[in-house]
Amino acid sequence: MDKLVPDIYGVVERKGHPMVSSRKVAEIFNKGHDNVLRDIRNLECSSGFRLLNFEGSSYKNQQNKNQPEILMTKDGFTFLA
């Protein structure tokens, strides 16, 4: 079963792999989440790498509306950074 509650660093477990949310990356690096999402979408990487290291997800905002986020593996985060 996936660990859905992030630890203090924002790491969650999905399908047995540690992943971090694009929201947490935006928070830690003091960037707008929309800018982090844009940067992930504009990465120049193979479709195979993208499929293995970035997973589309969503969260509910304060108005209880679904908003997009991307979960990324360590390799995905490293490539983004």
C-alpha cells in the first residue's frame, strides 16, 4: 500500500518508490508552483524517462478544488534541478 502522508521533506511512497511533489519543490526553492509545473513539462528528456520519473497527480486546494501536481522520483528531481 502506498504511503500517502508525506514525511517532513515531502517524500511520499508510490508503487514502492520514494517521490516528492512539485508543490514541495516549489515551496523549498521559493518558486511558484505554476512555474515548477511549467519547467517539468518543458524538460527535454525522452518519453521513457518522463514515464519512469514523473507522475501526474492532483490535490485539493483550500477551496476544495482539484489542482494538478507532479510527483517525481529522485532521478526526476535531479534532472529538474
